[in-house]
Amino acid sequence: MRKLTHPIWKVRNLLLVLTVFWAIPAFSQEPAAAPKTAGEVYKNIQILKDMPAPHLMEVMHAFKDGLGVKCSFCHVEGAFEKDDKPEKQTARKMLVMAMGINKDNFGGEHRVTCWTCHRGATEPESKPPAAQ
Ligand code: HEC
Ligand code: HEC
């Protein structure tokens, strides 16, 4: 028993305690490093499945501002997972198109966005104003 109070044991116990307290935050941090994907959190995600879930709303706001519309332009109010509005399906096609343009021409960076063409309008213009 006397042996356990020897300074060397105290140091050992202190190290043990430190190791345990170090290990706990290291483990509990792991979920924060890998947040759930949009596909796991939401009900009907087809294109953006692997995106971290918290980013989906940033994309939705980029859609809204890019086209100058409200969420209800694409969504049935109170049931965001529903695909009843054709605009939502068009948005999926547009998203795939924009991702393709960026992948093929801009190294996958988000250079061409909804705003690039739409500029806050639902129908992009194809000619400069003077030529219309
Ligand atoms: C231009 C069309 C468009 C606009 C505007 C838009 N969304 Fe979306 N939203 C989509 C599409 C398309 C998806 C599905 C994405 C996919 O399949 O990867 C989606 C998915 C969602 C989902 C996931 C629903 C589920 O459970 O599957 C939520 C929530 C959502 N949008 C909220 C919003 C909010 C809030 C706004 C307004 C700030 C908004 N959206 C504006 C097209 C739009
Ligand atoms: C390369 C240019 C381009 C980009 C980028 C683009 N769009 Fe479009 N989009 C168009 C054109 C052109 C039309 C009009 C098509 C028509 O009149 O038939 C259109 C039409 C649409 C429509 C139908 C509008 C309506 O009045 O029904 C939706 C919805 C839409 N785009 C969503 C998006 C979203 C969301 C993004 C970003 C992910 C996007 N678009 C990016 C060119 C683009």
C-alpha cells in the first residue's frame, strides 16, 4: 500500500487521467468533423445527396436569389420534399447542367452559377438589350 503513494505512482495516475480526458474530446469531435449529408437528413434529395446537410439551405438561397423568386416558385408550401411543381424538376436539370459546365471547363469550381445566366430573373436573356 505504501508503494502506491510513491511519487512515481502519482505521476503515473496523473498521466492516466490526462490521457482519458484527452481521449474523450477527441472521440466526441468526430461527428462534428463529418456532419450528416443532405441525403441522410432530408426526404427527397436526388442530386445533392452527398453535400453536408447544413449547406443545402445555402444552395436554396442561391437558387432563390439567382432567379429572383420565392421558395414557393419551386416548392409546395410546407412540403419541401414534394416534386409537384415542374420548376423544381427544371431546377434539378439546371443544377446538373451547371455542375457539368463547371466540371468540364472550370476544374469543378463553382464558377457558373444560377446567377451567371439568370441574373435574378426566371428567364435568362440570350441577346444584349440593344439587339432585342
Ligand atoms: C429554383 C427552384 C428552387 C427554389 C427557388 C428553392 N428550392 Fe429548395 N429544392 C429545390 C430542389 C431541386 C431540391 C432537391 C435537390 C436535389 O434533389 O438534390 C430542393 C430541396 C429542398 C429541401 C429538401 C426537402 C426534402 O426533404 O427533400 C428543402 C428543405 C428546401 N429545398 C427548402 C427551400 C427553401 C427554404 C427555399 C427558399 C429559401 C428553397 N428551397 C428554394 C429547388 C428549389
Ligand atoms: C447556362 C445558363 C443557365 C444556367 C447556369 C442556369 N440556367 Fe436556368 N435557365 C436557363 C435558360 C436559358 C432558361 C429558359 C429556358 C426556356 O425558356 O425554355 C432557364 C430556365 C430555368 C427555369 C424555368 C423557369 C420558368 O419560368 O419556368 C428554372 C426553374 C431554372 N432555369 C433554374 C435554374 C437553377 C436553379 C439554376 C442554378 C442551378 C439555373 N437555372 C442555372 C439558363 C441557365
